[in-house]
Amino acid sequence: MKITDKLKEEDFVVSFEVFPPKNDAPFEPVKNAVSKLSELNPSFMSVTYGAGGGVSNNTIDIASYIENDLDTMALAHLTCVSSSQDEISDTVNKLKSKNINNILALRGDIPKDMEFPNAGYYKYAYQLIEDIKSKDDGDFCIGAACYPEGHIESNNKEKDIEFLKQKVDCGVDFLVTQMFFDNNVMYNFLYRALANDINLPVFAGVMPVTNSRQIKRICELSGTNLTPRFKSIVDKFGDNPLALKQAGIAYATEQIIDLVANGVKGIHLYTMNKPEVAEKIMENISEILK
Ligand code: FAD
């Protein structure tokens, strides 16, 4: 099944993002986590792709487990900047052979020593999307990333959104946002997107924060800003994991309620493979989603 079909059936979608095992780490803990997550009935589950593409088979295997064993629709992330076009073609064929019909087509972060132009390689996500679409069996539902606060490499939001429009026009079916902690940033982004004729489903990336070290690192890497309100929570409860977890769940719940109330049609929950966190949030919004 494709996410576009799901969108015809459901007024509102909640999706979960998970990550596959790293390198040679065991599969069982990840399989257990995704099994528990799938019992919460998300509309689909996405599986991240390791930076550099080195463990792409782990992404494919976990996505296949979700799609074929858990009977939950899977969205496989696919980054292109560190792989040749032939390697990507191979991965796309493997996804097709595993019955995975949804790809989040990404560029990935550019490795430090990478030089462009580099024949046979990709520089931007739109080139990957063009490539997948041009394949004879390229009948995939394609998602792409977007950045309400602007992409970290871009110092001009106007240009960033023009490039997003270029990417969308290559055949994107839906967008998933980078996490944000201030919903107004998302609403402003949606206005700017519409003003640039970007008119397709946008799923809001919500990250329930449960670990202070992790959040500082993620914000540094992605360029996401902590709101003063959220920063106070991290400052106050950063050394108390249980309190931070409770506060992170409450903050994410409030964010989601506000997004639903303001007409956003989809939430993409960055679960960090923690079913107990996703379960609490789903409980908190169970009536709201009815
Ligand atoms: P692009 O859309 O190609 O944009 C990258 C930069 O290039 C932007 O600054 C853009 O403005 C600029 N640009 C685009 N087109 C042009 C052009 N024609 N000319 C000049 N400049 C241009 N990373 C992983 O490694 N694995 C994952 O699984 C993963 N999942 C993600 C999921 C989501 C929802 C999000 C939001 C990000 C994810 N990332 C992941 C991170 C992502 O790979 C990085 O942010 C990466 O740096 C950009 O990828 P992109 O697909 O958005 O790139």
C-alpha cells in the first residue's frame, strides 16, 4: 500500500519514525521495539537510513519486517549523497522486491571530504527523486524532507523554499518536517509553502524529548531552536531522567493538540525506538484523534 492511498482513507495520520540497528548490533531489540510500536496502530512507520549508507541493508530489513511481518505500512528513508547512482539503483530494486512502496528520498549530510561535481553521484535530493521516478518500475510513493526553520546549510529562507518547490515538482507526494519546538515556526512555514505553490500533505515532525544530552546534539546538528519554555524544562529536569521524560511527553502532547486544533493533517513522531513514550502520547491524544 502507498501513503497516498492511506491519505484518501484517513482524515488525519500519525506516523512513527524508528531507526534500524547500527552496524552489527543485534536485530532483536529493534524488532521488539517496532513490534510494540506497531501495536499502537500508526498510519505508517518510517525507518531511517544510516548516514553514509553503510548499513542500508538494516534499513531494508527493518522496513520489510514492518511491512510484511507486522502488516503496518513502511516508509524507507533513502539518502543518496554518499552512494553512487548504481548503488542507489540496487537499493531501490531491493526495496521493490520486499514490497516496500514508500520512499523518503533524502540527500543526507555531505561527508567532510566530499568534493563536487562527481560524475555518477548525487548532489541534491531532487536528483534522487528524478532518478527514482524515471525507473521503469519506479512506481513508488515519494516523500521528501522540509525544514520549517530553514535547512542548516541555507542562509536564505526564500532560496530554501524555492529549492523545496523544485524538489516537490520532481514528483514528491508528501513532505515530512524536521522537528521543531515552536508551532508558530511550522505555521509560518506552511504559509510560505503555500505562497510558493507547494500544496501537498505536510506531516509535522514532533520529537518527545527524553534525554538532555541527546537533544543538545540533535539541535546542533539540525539547526533546530529550543524555545525558551522548552529550554527551561531541559535546564530544570535535565539531570532527572524520569522527570524529563514526563515533561517531554507533556510538551509533545501539547504541541500535537495545538497542531491538530490548527488544522495540521499529520504528525510524524520521532519515537527514538521508545514504545513507552509513543504509547503515553497516543493515550493522551486518543479522544482528540477520534
Ligand atoms: P536537499 O533537499 O537536497 O537540500 C539540501 C540543501 O541543498 C538545502 O540547504 C537546500 O536549500 C539546498 N538545495 C537544494 N536544491 C538545491 C539546488 N538545486 N541548488 C542549490 N542548493 C540546493 N539523514 C540521514 O542521514 N538519514 C535519514 O534517515 C534522515 N532522515 C531524515 C528525515 C527527515 C524528516 C528530515 C527532515 C531529515 C532527515 N535526514 C536524514 C537529514 C537530511 O539528510 C539532511 O538534513 C540533509 O542535509 C539534507 O537532506 P535533504 O533531502 O533535505 O536535501
